[in-house]
Amino acid sequence: MADKHKIIMDVDTGSDDAVALILAMLDDTFDLLGVTSVGGNLEVKLTTENTLRMVEFCEKQDRVGVYRGADLPLVSTLLPTTAQSQLPLPRREGVSVPEGLHHAAHIPTPKFTIKEQDDCAVVWLIHTLRAAGDGEITLVAVGPLTNIALAVRADPRIVPKVKELVIMGGAEQYAGSNSMCAEFNAWVDPEALEIVLQAGFKTTLVPLDATFSAYITPSDAERIRAVGTPQADMLADLILKYGTASMLKGIDPEGETHIPIHDALALCSVRYPQVLKRKAACCHVDISGGHAYGQTILDRRRGESAPEPNCEFAFGADRELFLSWIVDVLTKAKGE
Ligand code: RIB
Ligand code: CA
């Protein structure tokens, strides 16, 4: 087999992060070195717990360590005037665990045989990346960029160690559910994304424009479930439960709900770069604290005044390739 992709995932495990984590642990072309958690979908205590449950569910606790990271963003919660000052997202009273996994029905009762590692996320990221060779590790960031920003500010020497930084974040033609124009990961910590975009990584942005075009439908979810394994069942449940999220309700009352499994598409692009329709772009983040706080903005100047690109921006995706990757990984794992 060709060399595996050495990857680190930074997650704020909710349902679509959980789908990406399971696929990262099942796809044998990936060598998942570890997972760092961050506050975002939920407070970091819960995103860490949810991540531990996914590692336990895939029985990878002997290989995959989980490292707790930042609970709050760098700046955005400090001002009482910003919507982010309500973060972390309050735990819904009376909602039992599995918090943040949208009540996926088949998550086994947590045994919690595994605990988070002693090192915090930023310390482990810096140590692991510094010990690696240049361009050896791919970083897949699918939550707010707080941990990555802290790590690169603390030790910029990690930049050449990262083969590619794949970020699920940003948007051009869409918005998330908390802002009139910003995607959630960017909205939670706008300054962190801007720091990361300016840090010099080889960055691929996987924004809502791509993830919404690679949607999964409920009948696709049943096709996934038909693989007939506990992991397939779990993925189908997570996908269907994510589909009940507020941002998707009523989008297409006639047709099937289009469910964007954002984080899994970001991971898929590591194995299949061609899954993304992409263009070189100069992208920055509105950190001015107004209505557009957290919006990702593409610099549209052309010709001699065109700026240097700082990322590849995915404006679309190949839905069929994404879906067939999911089914293939599950099918191959079944045969093992
Ligand atoms: O906007 C979608 C992103 O925000 C996904 O990563 C989801 O898990 C949340 O973190
Ligand atoms: Ca996420």
C-alpha cells in the first residue's frame, strides 16, 4: 500500500465531526496520530467526551490519544456586545448525554475506559509537529481554529512540518446558523482563523459552498446503513440526526433534505483532493466585530493588483465521489 496519510484532527465533536472521526479511524489509508478537541458545537468538556466515545466506539483507544484544547475563543467572547459572548453554547437543560451528537440512537453506553491525555492540545500539537519531518503531517481542522492559532503563535516553527492544513470553515454564498453571513467555525473564533490564514500554512479551505454541494440525503444515509455494520449504522444515525439541525429545516420542503456532513468532506479531500472544486484565493476574515464579524472575504482584485493567494478555496464538491468514499470505507472495514 502507498504510504498512509499521517493526520491529526482538531475537532469540536458534534455529529459531523463524529462522522469524520469514524471514517478517519476506519479508512486504512489514514494514520490518525491523535485528536485535539476544542470548544465550539459544545463546551470543550463535552466535545472531548464525545471524541473519546468515538475513539472507544471504533476500539482505537490503544492508538489514538485525545488531547483537550481551548474551551473559549481567543477574543470574541470578551466583548459583551458580541453574540459570541454567550459561548460556550449552553448545554440544553435536561438533555442527557450523548450531548452534541444529536442523540444518535446507536452510541453504546459510554464505558469511558479511556480518558483524555495529560498534555493539553496545544502542547501536544507543538511537540508532535516539531518532532516530525518537514511536510510530514496533514492537519485537519474541523472546529473553531483556536488551538491551531495558539500553537502557531506560540511556535511558528510548526508551519513547515504541516504538509497541508485542511480547514472546514468559511463561506462565500452561505451562512451558518448563528450569523447572517459567517460560517460557524469562523464565527466562533474569527481572530483565530485570520491568524491561521496569515501564518503561511499550505491551506485548503472547505467552506459551506463545498459542503452544501456534497450533501447527503436520507436515502443516501439508508444506503450507508445497508453496509450492515455497527459503524455503518452509527454513521447513518449521525447523518440523519444532523439533518434535523435547525439550519436545514424547511430548505427543500418538497424534496429530500440535503444534509451537509461538513467535516467528513474536509477529511475526504485529504485522500481524494479531486473531490473539491477549488481555486487559489486570498481569503481574510472580518474581525471588526460588526454584523459581518467572522465572515470570510475573498479578495477579488485582479491583474497587477491581485494579491498573493493564501489558500485554495473550495467553491464546490463532487457529491458522488464523497458518497462512494464513505460506502467504500465502510464496506472495506466490514471485510476485515
Ligand atoms: O459550519 C459547520 C461547522 O461548524 C462544522 O464543523 C460543525 O461541526 C461545526 O463545528
Ligand atoms: Ca466541527
